[in-house]
Amino acid sequence: MSKTNRGWLPTYCQPDAFLPKVPETRVLFSRRPFLFQDFLGRAMSFLQGETIRKMGFVYNPETALPCKWRCADESVFGVDLCLYAYTGQYPFDKGAIGGMFNEASLGAAIHHGAINLDFGGSHVGYVPGENGGRFGAIWRPLHQEFSTDCGYLMGVIEPFKKVYEDACRNIFVYNPGGERLLVSIPNEFLHPDWSGHPIKLLVDIEALTAETVDYRDEVPHTHTMVGRSLFHVHPGFIQCLSPKQAHDFNSPRPTPIGRALTHQFFNIFDTKALLDEAGQPRQKLLPYMKHIVSASHSPEGLKAAIINTSLNHNALTDAVRAQAFLSYDFVSFTGVFIDLYDEDLQSYVNLFQPLGLTIKPQGCQREVEMTTEEIHHLLQEQTPATPVLPLADVLGFSEPEIPLEKFTYHPGYFTRP
Ligand SMILES: [Zn+2]
């Protein structure tokens, strides 16, 4: 009889539990992100143009309130300055640390302006370098060292990443008998009671393994090693391997499973996570955690920022559909801010990859929605508007010194350190 260890998973981690989709990193980053100030200049032109008027939205700079929802991190402060330069107004704050949308701010925001122009999303640091650069860190001039960025999001994913990497190093795949691949799994990755760590990574026995390897006195590799269980590998796992991985594993020497431990073959959860009445975690990133730590085309800091942005964009667009906001206009530009440190300017610089644009004209409950591809297409056609206040006066520079070609990441051109 085949065994399962899925019974020990919380409901939200069950492999058959539906998880709403978020945009794929490889699609989002098939185009280079905008410099935020350039994005904003083009967005302002778009707001004043014919296309959006035909969608039912009438822009009036006299009554429009620029709003931001972003992390409190000073590395994203340039976003506020750009909004100030382009509109001449101080942006209203709809955000909270970690790049969360603060729903409670909405009532006050419409009280201050009948048209809300929202710009927001999560942020992630980027350090240019070989193989697509490094995400999740930035130079902090006040400390004279690199540190995490977004510190909040990186802090959420860090303990999960450590447990995942431990599993990648200590689950072994090999072929000792010359016939079938075997997988040797530490018992703490099979049964939650075998690990004292609050974060449990459980290999999905049904997906990764076929039957257990029976003990045979005369065959030494079948002798049980303390703390480990030995299985035949499931054919479904072999089908997922690259030719190189398959070659490496087909050896009598135990080889760490490494990044071949993709999301289909394990689940990960925090036994201390706070849950709501429905059993869903309060930290909404948790159901996505196995995708974040094991993504093959997306550095985990970037993946976490994309997912967090998607979750909060949903919170924003859901909130503005309420009856109380029916008679107001909302235009919401959502995306991921990518922070770089410009050594020459001694200043942070922000790139912006749009994830979505929604337009909710007054009197409508449902919005016009646009994809990254559509936004790029639409904004590339625009001539950037002139800022109300010169960028050089507000930002301290009109153009970054750091060449934007330094952002070399694109999916497929990225190797993990
Ligand atoms: Zn942050």
C-alpha cells in the first residue's frame, strides 16, 4: 500500500488546495523595467490623453490626489519625490512597512481628493553583477555595508529559505545497485515530529518516492542508516530532471538533490504561523512560500516582491469597489520597485516594473484592467510629461549616473550563488 504524509500538512498547504495565480516572473521581465521617473512622466501624459478619456476617466490636475503605497524604507523615498515633482503635490500615504496597502487609509484619501492616483507595490534591492546580478540587498551608505532590501520581506522568507537549502543539501539521490535511482531522505523531512524546528519541510512522499527500499541482509546499501529512510524514486521525478541532473544522480555516490527539489515534491509551513478562523495564515505569503524558495527563474527576493505586490494590488482594487467609493475615480499603477544604489550620485535610484494598471471611473464598480505587456505598449507611445517642479531641484539629479544597462537580469540569464 502506498503511504502519504499529506495528513500532517495544514489545510492551506494541501497539494490539492487551489492557490490563486500571480504573474510569472519570466513574462514580467521579458522587458527591462522603467526608471520610475520616466514611468511617471509617461503615466502623466497617458492620464491627460484621449485613450483614458475614452475609458470614462477624466483627469483634472486640480482635484487629483497623488497617492503612494510602498514600504517605509528610505530607499524608496525617491518615489515620493518624483510624485511631488510631477504633480506639485505631496503624495498621500496609503502604505505600510513591507509594501502593504493600508485599507484604513482609503476613507481619508477620498476625503482629500475625488480622484486618487495610486502608485504602489513592493520593493526589492538590486546589486548589479555577473549572471544577472543579485536581488534582495542594497548598499546602505549610513552603515557602509550591504543589507537586506526589502528588509521586511527578506526577513519573512529567510527562515524558510534556510530550511529549504538544508533539505537541498541533505536529501541524496543515487544509484547504488546499478538499476533504479534511490532517494535517501532525513526523517525530519518526512515526519514533523522528527524535527524540533518550528518550520517544517515535508517531502511529498506520494510525488517524490515510489515504494520504500526493503532491508536485505546481503545488500549493504539497504541497511537502514540512523535518521534516514530510503525509497525508490518516483518516475514523475525522473521526468522532471534535466539531462545533466539525470546524469549526476545516476551514480553510486550519493548526490545532494539540490534545486531538483522543485515545488511539486515538497511542502513547507510554519507551525507557529498565526491563522484566521478559516485556517488561512494571516501572513498571506505563506501559502506561496514553497514557490518563492524553489523558483527556478526568479530570485526569491524578486519572487516574494511580485507575490506580495499581487496580493496587495488585489486588496486595493477589492477595497475601491465598495459602495462607499462608487462616486470616486481611482487610477492605480501597481508594480515592483527595484532599488539600486548610485555610487556617483550617492543616492538611491528606483526602477519600476509595472504589474497592473486598473482604472475605476466614478460611477463604476469594476475597473479597466491592463497587463504588464499592455502597459509597456501604451506608455512607450507616450512622450513623457514635463514635471511641474524640475527633477534636479526635487531629487537632486535629473538622470541617474548609474547606467540602466547595469540591470542585466532577465529570466534564463540568472544563476544562483
Ligand atoms: Zn521594505
